[in-house]
Amino acid sequence: MKKLMIVLVSFMLAIGFGHAQAVDANNNVLNALATYGPDGANIGASSVVRNPPRPIEGTVYLFNSWNNKALILTTAREKPFELNGNINFNAKRNAFESKIDSKTIFTFDFTNIDKFIVNKRVFKNIYSPVDGGYRIFEVIAESKDFEIYKDYSIDIREGNPNPLLARANDKYIMKDSYYVKKGSSFRKLKLKKSDILKAAGSKSSIVEQYAKDNNLDFKDERDVQKIVSYYMSL
């Protein structure tokens, strides 16, 4: 544990106003996170990054950079932890990570975390009967009756040495899929009119008319958020 603290204090990247103040601020946050939890249980651990035997194009990370603002809400602390940089979501590992250095990653453990809010996008650890275990999903919309989640995963498209195909290297492909949770039901969802109205139940006709009056597209994620927000107001 002491070695982990030293590594975190020495290497985690900065947040704040000045460089020295920023390093101290971010180190204090990660120092608290590393020791936080019931009975001192860890909220994450460091690991060594090992490059694949041959280069792979693309990325396993959801965000284009690591310079993301995050609020980390824990299960037993009223005030959230804040990180103004150095956090990303690894879709291959289904985990949030921070860089310690070029070869070392700090992986957050969701055991004592309620949710992450990264760039105002909410992520929760939800039990998925489809996968038979917990996964981190992005929360697209929530109401008292149902929730819509987005899952991210990684496929690898194999390269081909044929120069005519112009893809000698393997490539990471980011994939996503939607799910709706309603009561004990948890199933895949397509962003289309019939599926969203099915989730709306007895209010489906009102919701449909609202979408029509406001030119909202059931296939558009942001429009679906507006539709569910209206549903909640009924």
C-alpha cells in the first residue's frame, strides 16, 4: 500500500491552476481514492501496460484525450472526488483508468463507487443478466419506470498482408449497443420508435405526439434523452 501511495503521488498528472498546485491537488485526490473505502479497502490498483506483439491501429479508449473532467461519487462519502484531467474509459477492459506514467495505469475499482460523471456524461456499474455479471454502462436516460443504458465494447479487425487491401495491421473497432431496464427486465434496445414507445407503456401515445410536435428523432440519442425527460414530467 505504501509503495502504491508513493507511485501515485510521484506520477499522477495535474489538475488545478498552477503546475505545482495542480500536481498537489490531483495527487491528494488519488491518494484519498487509493485508501478510500470501508475498513480502508482500496478503490483501485496500478498495473503495467504491455504492448501487443505487433502494432494495432485505433484505440480502446472512449474519449479522444485523457484531459477529461470527472466527478467520482462514492457509496459512503457525500462530497464527490474531483479529477480535472487524466481519466479515460477503457472499453476493452470495461474500466476507468488514469495514467501513472507511460508504462503504468491506475484502474478504478467500482466496488465502493456509485458512479462516474465524465464531461457531464454519467456512467454506472450495472448488473447485466445478458452478460451474467456487472458492467459499466453509460446512462443515456433514467426515469422512475425505466432506464436506458449504452454499452461499449471492442472488436479487433484482423489485418491482411496483401498490399492491395491497405490494412496490414490489426485494428481496434469501437462498438456500442443499447439496453433498457424496466423492473426486473433487462434487454437489448434499438433506438427506434417502436422500442422507445414500448418502454413508455401507457403514456406511449402522448410521448409519440410530443416527439412529432417537436420534430424529435427516436433514432437520435440526444432526442431520446429529451423524449424521456418529457416522459418523466407527465
